[in-house]
Amino acid sequence: MKIDISLELAKIKFKTPLILASGVSGYSKYSFKRAEENEAGGVVTKSSSLKSRSGYSGPTIIELPYGLLNAMGLPNPGIKKISEEIYAAKKLGVKIPLIASIYGFNIKEYVKSAEIAAEHADAIELNFSCPTVKEVSVEIGQNPHKVKEIVKAVKNKVEKPVFAKLSPNVSSIIEVGKAAEKGGADAITAINTVKGMALNIDLMKPILSVKIGGLSGPCIKPIALRCVYELYENVNLPIVGCGGILNWKDAIEMFLAGASAVQIGTGIKYKGFEIFKELNLGIKRYLRLKGFKSLQEIKGLAHKK
């Protein structure tokens, strides 16, 4: 029995449901190509701003027994450079969808960055969810009115699909999801990292240079799963699940909760780019075992059982 794990999301076709998450492998055209060769269905670039940003000084990342804690400070070379790299990747022969992740300190910056990214990217992902940079991302993403306003402004200026990446560091992700929907978003990505910190008991102070960072990895999967489940029941937009996916069972849980596709981030740090092949194989085996012919047959099934 032939198993179909392809999908169409926001009018974009993906051969597989696994997408490389933002911030993991930078923005190199060779990283995009490597992801494609390992059966990733798409790639989200490193989050970029209108102007280049150096980020924070170290320490910026801590490896914990249950995940990673990082406070990089959103370093990037600027959206123009990212856009050029997307173009170069396509000239190199990369055919999977390339999604540009952007952020800004105000509406004008989001809009201008989106316009530049839309020249070559297949879609735009608005980062409303980085927990480590003040006055940007999560500070905006915690305000439903601002989320709606920015999504609407971007949608008015670009024709490419717009994804809103939401934060778990909010009182109600449903409220923010509805705001993104009202603004005209084509899809939602849920979630980004969870606020956390670690202390050095010998020096008796925080380890990260900026004290508080974003927690990712297997420890946040239950939070991500809950967010996807709640959004599926309350928002009429496709959802891309993200957070703590390390194996095919994690991915299946996301699909059952209502995700149309999933992003792999910290999992790359644990297993390398080969994780895409491993998970795709596991997903196909699961579908075959359960008697399903396509991935779409199990989307949201946990809500019906």
C-alpha cells in the first residue's frame, strides 16, 4: 500500500511534513540543500531583521539533560542577505519551499523586512515569540492587538503566504491565535521556546549572560502539544507544530493534536539532518500499520476519539 505523506499548506506543496525550524542551521544555501537531501519538506531561515544584529556575548547556550537553554539575542546579517541566500539556494537547485523568518521592533520594520523577503522566499514566518530580546518578538506576541495589526499590515503588502509563529509565554495562546487569524494569517506555527534560566551554584549567579533564555527540546513537547490541541479547536487556520520533536512518535502526536506539518529544531542538535529520513520512515510505518493511506487522514483525530 502506497503511503502519501505530502501535504499542501497555505497553497504551498510539501513533499514531506517535516520542516527545518528557524534558528537551527543558520541561513546558508548549503544547509538548505542538505536539509532537502535528507528529506526535509521545507526550511525556515534564521530569524532576520531589517538591519544586521550581532546578538549577545557568551555564554549564550547551555546543554541540559532535558533540552537546551539559549539566549543568542537574534543575531543575523539582515534580511537582504537572507533573501540573497534564498535566491542562491534556488539557483543551486533547492526545490523545497524556503520560508523566511523575520522580526521587527515595530510594524514598519516587519512590513519592510517582509517585502524584501517576499522577493525570493516562498512564504514569510513572522516571529512573534523570541523570549530573550526586549521590545521585539514576544513583547509584541503577547499583545493580540499588535499581532493582528502586524499580520494585517504585512498581508496588505506581500502576496506570499504569511505564517505567525506564536509564543507559549502568554496567558492565552488561543486569544493570540485568533488575533493572527483576524489579521489574515495563512497559518500558525506553535510554539517557540519557553522562558527559563539556569544558575551556577559555585559562582552563585545565572549562567547565561542575559540571565533568562529560551528552553527548547523534549521537555517542552507537552506544552507545544497542548498549544497545538487548543489552537486546532479554536482557530480555523492550518497549524505547524514545533517544540520537542525528536522521534516519529512525537510527530504523530502533533498530527493527532491537529498539526498539518511539524518543524524540527533542537532535534537537529541531537540527531543531525538524518532525523528527517528517520522520522519520515517512522511516520510511513505507523500509517501503514494503522491502515491509513495518507497523513491527512490522522490530522486532528485525537479530537474525535
